[in-house]
Amino acid sequence: LSLTVSSNEGNASSPLLYGFMFEDINHSGDGGIHAQLLRNNGFQGENATLTAYSAVGGATLAVDSDNPLSQAIQRSLKVSVAEGATGQVGFSNEGYWGIQVNQARYTTAFYMKGQYEGDVTVKLVGTSDGTEYGSRTVSVRSNSSAYSLIETSIDANQAPDGNNLWIITFDAAKVAGGALSFDLIQLYPPTFRNRYNGLKPFLAEPLDAIKGSFLRFPGGNNLEGSSENTRWKWNETIGPLKDRPGRQGDWTYPNTDALGLLEYFYWCQDMNLTPILVVWAGFSLNSGGNTPITGPALEPYIDDVMRELEYILGDTTTEYGALRASHGQAEPLPLPFVEIGNEDNLGGGNLTYPERFMAFYDRIHAAYPDITIITSHAEVENLPDPRPAGIWMDFHTYAEPDQLVANFTQFDNVDRAFPYFVGEYAVIDDAAGERLEYPNMQAAVAESVYAIGMERNSDVVKMAAYAPLLQHLNDYQWTPNLISFNNDPDGLVLSTSYYVQQMFSVNRGHTILPVTADSAFGPLYWVASKSDDGYLIKMSNYGGASHDISVAFPQPCSGILTMLTGDQNAQNTNLTTSVTPTISDIMSADGNLHFIMPGWSVVILDASPL
Ligand code: AHR
């Protein structure tokens, strides 16, 4: 294949094109990127269980509703001690299927209530052999009338695996025949950018390495709730952790909401991402509860969104701006995008979406004309007619690899007046139609072909995100995912799709350049762009045969070639990493750059004028 890159400039490419969609699915938030390591720490969600807790030293544990920590955290742990007991008693928490313990200083905290004056010891220990990796003893004075907050730290040694427990014990003799209450136990490793209540470095760092441009949050289905009452409620995710009730998330497990509205904005700040806030639009999953809500009944929910926007954007003279300031964030936060609902075309939501969209649009646009408002789907027949000028549309696709490749030209001839946000896309099946556990090489190449199609049209496709982002390998609801993990020090899986996202996002041009070729697209696909210091070519080989490639640039260049390649079914899994990018230099032989694209490969050619 011979390509000739034109010096004439084509479409401007969207500076936001590559980014992230995040919701709490697969324990991507609690137990995932959120750094708090202890599970079920406020007994949130619909069922009160002792999940993750075990008694230590003969204590008896029970979930208790008689000693609420706060209005929000209504349940606590009652630790009863037998008459005549001596020695150390207490309880353990196993975290999210274990706790990763590294050589680091961990901060830990717990609320405690009940008559006690004496030492309390917190430890990190191996589950199987009791090896102690760190411990701290603090002197505590607590009483029966109110909870005391105890905060301390543990200097830990490296544990060989993630099979570890947090244990807290106290002097049994001082409580014998009685009980103590504990609540909102917490354990944090050092966090990404040292943010209080922040992100886990081992997951935040590979995301940061993608150098994405935006973060869409908080869902996804997890915004919607199974009913209006169980939707994600912004005002229950802010302020001190003891004031956040949590909720039964939409992906089978309770959410603590410790990763709440402000934390999403701090995540954006710390990774230089543009926030895209999704708001509930009167529709729960599959028309759950009393939804869809329409007409005047929708107004209170729009009011609620206006309060949320004031919390984000208002200065401290406003009621909710002042509330934000009381939470430690005096400066308003940037919010250029608001999306109305999530996939409200599905489950019967399509019939009422035009009305509901317009009700939210009118109020938000009148108050904040600079915010770009995004629809929750891109079925034009299920959008308002006419569509308000300036809106963008969120399009989602989960496909077989051939399907995604067939959609390479999807955006070539769309109406340029209404830009697209491809808010969720991924190959989810292998070539035989079987659901993938992890992305494989064919999936990654198909996604790269689709991404090339989007980048060629990035005057109208403004943003795109692979989804879902993160998966805890011990408990998940969806495969495949971009990054998988467990608690072992080497439990991180960067998938084939991860590397495509990273290669495409890190290498961005500002203007698409026309290319002439001596053959048509397929199985080879390409896009060229002008970067600040040269030219970038992205290419995919969606087939098993290798091809000789020659590229002529407007001026002689040398190049750096980043290549991802592997067998069609090759996967990076928690057992093996078989596919990672390689980098090589290419020198110009005859003014052109030549290289070979092996079967099932994705390359970036970064060309610099000689
Ligand atoms: O990414 C998983 C789910 O797929 C999202 O929650 C939803 O928006 C889509 O259907």
C-alpha cells in the first residue's frame, strides 16, 4: 500500500476526541479506583449484612440500627464481649476480596462509641498466615453518648499478595459483659496526587497515561436507579463521608458514594480532564418505579438539577455555591457539558424523551447558555423535532468486531450541524459471536478502525470513550473492560484495547490531512494528521496477512513507529500479558517511509521533517 499525505489541510480534529466514561460497575469505584480499601464500612445499600467482617478473639458481631452514626449512616457494628473475657478482641475487615498492602504509610480511621478508656490496635495482616505488615496502637477515650472519630496511620511493609486483612482490637477485660459500636471504618493508601479521599495510584496512573481529554460521569446505568427513588442523587454524594447515605447501585452492589460529585471534579483536575456531567432525566432503568416522569411532575427534578449546577458553578453568594465552599471548594468548578439522561431511548424511554429533554434543556440553557447540552442517545426520530441548535448527541455501540469495522464510514455523511459524542463503544464479542472475557487483538484492531473512522470525522465526532473502563476480577457484572485488576501487586491487566486507546490519545494531530492511496480501505485503514512538530499516521490492519506500507509526506521525514500486534485471539489477561506496543525508528530511504504491518496490527507513525 502506498499512501501520499497531502499538505492541504482538511478537517480540524477535535481536541477532546479521546477520553473516559466512568460509572461504578464491576467495583470500578468502590473497591476500584476510589482509594478507600475497607468494604461495607457504613453498612450501606438495601441489605444490612456483615459482609467483609469477621470477629477476632471471641467477640460477637452484629449489624445494629440502635446506634446510628448520623442521619445518613444509620447502621453500625456492635462488637459484644463475653462476661469475664480477657486479652485482645475486636474484628477484621477483608476489604474488597483482600487488601493490597505496599510499603507505604496508610491512613486509617474509625468511629467508636461506648465506654472505653485504653489502647486500640489497628493492624494489616496476611489472611492465611497472620503475618503482620504494619500496626499502630492508639490510646482512646470513648463514651456511650456520642461517637468519637479516631484517625491514625500505619507504616506498612510490602505484602507478597493481596490476601490481607485490616484488624482492630481492644482490651476485652475493659468491655467484658458489654459492647462497643464502630462505624465508617476507613483505610487509605497514599492517593493519586495526594488527594484527600482520592484515587488509587495503581489504577489512576495507567488511566492518566492515556492522557484523555474528558470524563463522563456518574453513569451509565448507575445514574438511573431501578426506580426514581434509587437513582444517583448528587446531594447525597457531597460533604463529610458520614453525611453520605450511599445507595443500592444499579450493578448489584451497594455504593458508598465516597467517590462523589466533588471527587469526580477533583479526578478531572488531577488528570486534566473536561467534566461531562450526566443528569437524571425522569427515567429509571427499563421504566422502573413511577418513571417516565413527564409534565409538571418533572419540574422538581429539574429544580434539583438546577441546584446541582449552582453547587458546581455558583459563586459563594449563592446558596449552593456557599455549600460547596463549606465542603472546601470555594472556587466554582468548570462544567462545559451536561448530558440529559443515559440511553433514554431504551426500555420505552424514547416515547417521552423529546418532551423530557426539552424541559431540562430550556431551564439549563436559559440559566447557563455556555453549557453544551448533550442528548442521551442519537436516534433522531426519538429526539425533539426540531433539535435545538448547538446540542450534541451521545451515541453508544457495543458490537461484534466485523460490525464495528463495517461502521467505519458511519460518520462520513452525517449532518455536520449536530456533533456526536460516542459516549460508549467497545467490541464485546469474538469473531464466533462469543462474549469476550477480555478484549482480544481482533477487538482492539476493530476498535482502532472505528476510531480512525471517528478521527477522520472529528469535525463532527467531538469525543469518544471506550466502556466500561475498570473491572475488579473478584466480582464483576460486565466483560470485556479496558483495565482489569485484583488486589495482588501484579494484578493489573492492561488490555489490548487499553493500548489502542493510549496510542490513539497520546498521538494527536490538530488537523486531519487528506491522503491519497493506491488501494481502497480494508483490510488496511488509515488517518493522517498534522501535529505541532510533524505528521501523524494512525493505521490498522484488520486481517491476518501482512502488508508493505510506503508513506510519502509533503517533505522528507524520519519516523518513530509504535506498533501493537498479536494473534487474532491474543489477549492480555490476569495470567499473561501477551500484547504490548513496541517502538522502533524508521529512516527514510527514498524520501518516503517504509514499514511492514503484520496481520492484526495497529500502528502510529510519528513523522518529523528531516
Ligand atoms: O457500559 C455498560 C452499560 O452499557 C452502561 O451502563 C450503559 O449506559 C450501557 O448500556
